[in-house]
Amino acid sequence: MNLDITWLEDASLEDADALLPPEVIAQEIVEDLEAALREFAAIAEALGTVTKAEATDG
């Protein structure tokens, strides 16, 4: 079995100057994680496993 996945390389990542600054990437990650946490908290609340206050205590 050959697990060579070099064909999956993203050519756009080779030019470091074209990448977003690390602080922008970090902020986008934080925003995505916060949105995901809100969604999971809403699901947990709907299932009755946690109260709204518990879900937002973080």
C-alpha cells in the first residue's frame, strides 16, 4: 500500500508572501471556534443537557 499523498500539495502555500498575516489567521480561527461553540451550546441546550447559563459560562 502506497500512502504517498504528495499530489495533495497546495501550490498556493508555497508563496509565503501570499499568505495572510498570522494575527489574521489566528483571529479567523478564534471566530470559527467561538461560532462552533455557540452552535454546540445551542444543541446541548435544546437537548436539555445544559442550561443557557452553563452554556455561556465558558
